[in-house]
Amino acid sequence: MEIANKYSRTSMVYIMTNMEGMNEVIAFYRDMNGILTFTGYYPTYGKGTGTKKVSSATANDGIDPLISQSSLSLSRDGRFLFAVNAGSNSISSFSITDSGRLVLVDVKPSGGAQPNSLEVFGDLLYVSNVGNATDNFASNITGFRIENNGHLTRIPGATHSLSTITAQPAQVLFTPDGSKIVVPEFTTDRISVFHVNKNHTVTGPIINDSSGIRPFGSCFLSSGILLVTEVGSSALSSYSVSANGQLHVISGSVRNGQKTACWVATARNERFAFTTNTLSGTISTYRIDGSGTLTALGHIASTPEGTPTGLPIDAGVSKDGRNFYTLNGNQGTVSVFHIRDDGRLVRLQVAAWTSSPYFGSQGLAVF
């Protein structure tokens, strides 16, 4: 068995099947040009939801069943990969070997029902739980400490409700300095901000109104500017974050003319952001100026014309900044793009690990 070094030397892309019987992580090798080759699959020893949605907030169409960004998450040093098992209320921890193979390290209860997103900062992991009908959809975020070997230890007192007990989290996200956690709430049109305490518990939330309807995916620029998609108007907003957790709109609800902007990722130089517009089957490019002001530039289809239409969901950008990747939730395929200097995307490949398209896949992590 290979032993994980401090850094994985092999560039990889991981997706998750979210299958109901046994959830699995699918691994692709990424070559120097960004092209993907399927290398293997790894059971999480937990269950996904299959095509079943975690709530009735959106149509039960089998696309994006977890209604979230970051259901797969890498540690920032590349040593570990974490996955949610929404069907068995648990999270799985994998060690990453030099060749990009995964070794299951731990499976722990998520601290709630139907976990759908997780995020890592240093040795701290937080997961968001949607809740279920039995507990009246009592949503929360719960914190864990990551041990040196990747095992997870739940932190006492580190479970906290959102703005209401039934608010549905779409993502859990650390600020760049790790001092706060941001949770877009899909069903309340709010964005909750928590302060992270020295003992790794949180206080809050500070409740902010979203600029637009159905806030969903989010990411931070290194400057601390927050980007959040809005499904209702297929738009992207930018915010500054004050020390007290209040958000201030910079660009409010900049529409892209497509349908259901859900996930967002930024170019490495942070001059551009990309949103996946699921029901349009497209990816939009936004320009980001130095102040965080957004301008919608254009879009490209996730899959080539004349082939089955891919509906893009989870997305990510390679560490070298050359490639953009998105998971097509109605196929289980990954579309690969080259990022041009002007922010435009050039499609290179639609990578598959199985010959049979399937619904219900979720999550994407790029290393």
C-alpha cells in the first residue's frame, strides 16, 4: 500500500457518485494539458441519496440531489479528501497517496441529518447538515478536528443552528483567514456568518439578506471579497465582509442571461469567475475588477453541439490555473476546458468513467 506524503505529486480530479447503495469517489488522472483519464473508484462506506433530493426546495429531477456546493472537499495541503454521505448521515475521510489513489481513513456521523457540504481550514473541518422530515429539517453546521492521520474528532459544542432551524444550507465556507464561516441559505434568501472561536466552536450567526433570490454557491477571493451565485435570477453578486460579519454589496445580482446559476469558481489570477448554469447547460464567464465589481462576459455550452446535452453542476479550477472542470449531473461526466488569458473557455474533452450516463452524481475536487 502506498503511503501518503505531505503533498500528492500527481494532479487529479475527483467526483462523487452519490449512489444510494454505496457512495463512491471516482478518480481521474489529469495530464499536463488538463486531459483526464479514469483511474479508479473508491467506496466511502456510506450511502448517498441517489436521485432523491435532500428536500423539496427544488424539483426532484435527479440533478443536484444535495442542492449544494462542496460536497467533496480537499485539505489545503492536498493530504486528505473528504466526502459527505447524505443517505447515511456521515462523512468519509480519505488519505491521498503520491499517485493520487485514495485510502479510506475514517467514517464519522456528521452531527446531523443529510450532510451536503463541507470545508477545511488547517486542522478544522465544518460540515453543513440539511436535516430531514423526522427532525423537522433541523439544519446545522458541525465542527471536527482533523488528526494527523486524517481521523476526525467531533468538537464538543461545535454544532450550531442557522438563521432558523429549517434554513437549508447550500454551502459551508471559511473566510481566507479562517476567522469566519459563511453559509448561504437556499430557502431563506439569507447568508449567515459565524465567528470561529479559538476553541474551534462558532458564535452567531450574523444574518445578512442575500442580494438576490436563492443564494447557492460561493467562493472567496484572496482579498476577502465574497462571490455568491443566485439561482432565482441566474446571477452572481459580490460582497465585502466586515469584521463584525456584516456583508456589503459591491455588485448586486449581475445576471448572465442563462438559467439557474448555481456553482462558482474563480480563475487563479482572480480576474475572472465562472458560474455553471445548470438548466441552460452552459458556463458563464464574469470579469472581476480590482474593487470586486462584476461584469458578465459570455457563455459556452458544457458539452459539444450534436452530442447529449450535459447539465453542469459542481465546478473547479486546476491549481496551475490552466483548466476549468465541471461535473455534468445528468451524465456523470466531466467537461474539461482551457482558460484563455481573456477569461474565455475552450472545451477540450468530456471525460467519462462509465459507458452508461446516470443521474445523481455530485461533487468535484481538483488537485
